[in-house]
Amino acid sequence: MNPTQTLAPRQAAQNAAYFSFRDPFVFRGEGFVPTTAEPFAYQYYDKNRMVLGKRMEDQLRFATCYWHSFGWGGTDPFGEPSFLRPWHGAGDPMAQALRKADVAFELFRLIDSPFFTFHDRDVAPEGATLRESNDNLKRIEAVFERKMDETGVKLLWGTANLFGNRRYMAGAATNPDPDVFAYAAAQVKQVLEMTHRLRGANYVLWGGREGYETLLNTDLKRELAQLGRFLNLVVEHKHKIGFKGQILIEPKPAEPTKHQYDYDVGTVYGFLKAHGLESEVKVNLEQNHALLAGHTFEHEIALAGALGIFGSLDMNRGDEMLGWDTDQFPNNLPQVAMTMYEVLKAGGIGQGGLNFDAKLRRQSIDPDDLVWAHATAMDLCARALLVAERMIEDGALQQHVQTRYQGWDTPRGRAILQGERTLEALAREVETEGLEPRPVSARQERLEHLVNGYF
Ligand code: XLS
Ligand code: NI
Ligand code: NI
């Protein structure tokens, strides 16, 4: 069924006018040649193709995010909005939110995005009171429900914006004022329940203001305890309402605060352990956040996988020359291929997805730039997945790693790990056997060459 058929004719015409594309993109294969009539087709994103036992669509689970694509106006610290979307102008905020939803779902349809993600304040205007904000949100929820039914687009995750409003300038859960904690809790309750009703696969908590600017005015120990309490409340409520999705923390070391508590995967894991939540909460990892923490994206994914807390990905790209969250669309094939390789090694994307938490450069002011950015990023990720599939199927990389650690499968290796050797016993063995370890090459350059062969 063509989803536009279910929209009122006037509405469909209005949306079609926003983007120049009419028909959803389809897969045409590597040999596709663009024409004026068909400037773009997927060359790699063949959603029904089987990749390592799963449909490609289910291996990737692409999501389009609401905030950067429809919320953000193209500002930067020095510049005013550059996009001038119709719903950013003057007018009744609720009518603007509805217009925005129409265009958002039109984009999902054109690029064939199976999922979307949102913050409460991206989709509906904030009212004078929380009750008013919640009423606005409920009206949009009804719209989403209908549009999701009509188009088959699903919700990857919802989240509450606990960082934009000035009430949160000193933190949400970590605020010195418990009234702010309470307000944040009320907001999360609303969005968690909305996410549950819309059958969202996950709920995300990004602690944008959960950090500090200076220790001179901060009681760090208290703030960590508050954050632990808050997260416990969220998990309790999830179970109370029967939400089956994953609760995900999104680590980021800084920006907007100088130091954020959810610094990176290692820090979040320690925090979860300290509050008994390591089997309840996982992580949503973002490439640019990993970079800011001084890690590669692959490192964060591998560590989360090893600790059993890998949940989902915010796909974007940082800039090696800039020290902030540039949130560019991913388009570096080797980088994304290595990312997908680590995802597959961590057991696959599971209930998570690849959410394009990415924004256009502020000079990309045409509505069609939104379409191009998402569709080309999707195709690139699909291509990267196919490279990663070759790496897994060929098995040469894994083989090398296995051989490298095979000593741990010998009787001594096993005995050490099973706790059957004391320091004294090991010292005795080394001495009596005259043990002298034999250094072995790790073959990095050969492996790097091997990886290039998969492209
Ligand atoms: C900001 C974060 C944010 C989260 C959702 O840096 O990436 O966009 O993904 O709150
Ligand atoms: Ni993000
Ligand atoms: Ni980010």
C-alpha cells in the first residue's frame, strides 16, 4: 500500500511540495545510474537481503531522529537559524507541531526509514505548566499512532528533554534542588509511558546536564547518589507499567557540562554496578561521544559487548580536527565497516538500532538535503554491513585472534583462570620448569592489509 493514499489529498500535496521527491527510494543495485527522473536509488540497502541469517533491515534497524532534522533550525553559537523551516516561523505552536509531523513522516516514507526517535519537546510545544505540556504531547501521540499505523514506521526510542529548559541549567536528577528532580521524574514518567504505548523498542536517558562546571559549587558525592536514585525510579516504573523495551544510558564525557557523569562505557558500567542496575540498563553509544572521550567508536562497542551492556547506536561522525559534537552524517566507509564488524562481534544490534543522531551542515538549507543526507548515510551503512559480513564469513581476522590466545586453552591457562594457581604456585612452576615465554608477532600491518582486502 502506498502510504500517501491514506493521507488527506490536500495534506499529501502539501508534503510532496516540501521535498522534490515523490516516490520512496528503492533498491537498484551497484550498477544504478542516476537520471533526472531518478536521481537516487539504494545501491546497497537491499532490505530483504539475508545477511548472516537476518534480513538486512533487521541487522541495521535504521532510525531517523526528530530533533536534528525537524527541531533544530540551523543555529550555531554565532549564527541565527539558517533553515527557516515553515514550522519554525510564527504561528500556533500546536499547528506547527502537526505540520512538522507531516513532513517528518513524509521523509520517513521517502527514504524508507523503518524507525524514528524523539524527545518530548521536539514533537510537541512546552506549555505553561507540566499538565499543559503533557496535553500537547498526548495530542501528538494520537497523531503518531495514526501515522505509525498508516506507514508501518516504528518507534526505536523516546526520551525526555531534561536539558533545554532553564530549570535544568544546574542538572535534572543531579540538581541541588529536589523540586527539579521531581519535575524531571514527572517528565520521564510521561515519556516512558508514551514510549510504551507507542510500542517503542527502547527508552533513552542522555544526561546532558548531569555533570558540573566547577567543584567549587558542587557536591559530587551527593549528585552521584541522586543520579543512582533517579535511574532506579525509572527502572522500577518500567517494570510497573510492563514496558519490555531496553532502558539505555547514552554516555558522553562533556558538552554541555564541563564534566558529565556518564563519561564513557567504563564509567557508566561502574555506576550501574554501584547502584545494582548492571542487568537492567544498557548503553546507547554515539560515535562522536566516543571520540570526545578519547576512544574509538569500536572501543566503546567492544567494551559494552564484553560487559554485556551493548544496547543501541547513535550513528554520526565527529571531526578529527574539532573538539566538539559536530554530529555529521556518517559517510566514511572504513570507519563504519569497522563499527559494523564490532556490532556483529558483540552479537548484533538486537533490540537497538542505528539512529542517525546527525545534523546537516547549516549551509545545507534545501529540504532535499535532509533526504540526501539520510538516504546516502543509510546506503553507506548497508555497504559497510556487507564489508563486515565478509570479514565475519572469511574468518581470517577471528582466526588470528583465536590463535593468539590459544595458550589460554592449555591446562596451565585454564588452571590460572579457574583460580587453581596461587602466586606462589606460579612462581614455583616458572622456576622448576625454567619457563621462558617466547615473544610472538602480533602482525598488525598484515591484518590491516587484510582488512583493506574486504572493501
Ligand atoms: C547529544 C545527544 C542527544 C541524545 C538524545 O549529544 O547525542 O542527541 O542522543 O538526548
Ligand atoms: Ni545521541
Ligand atoms: Ni551527541
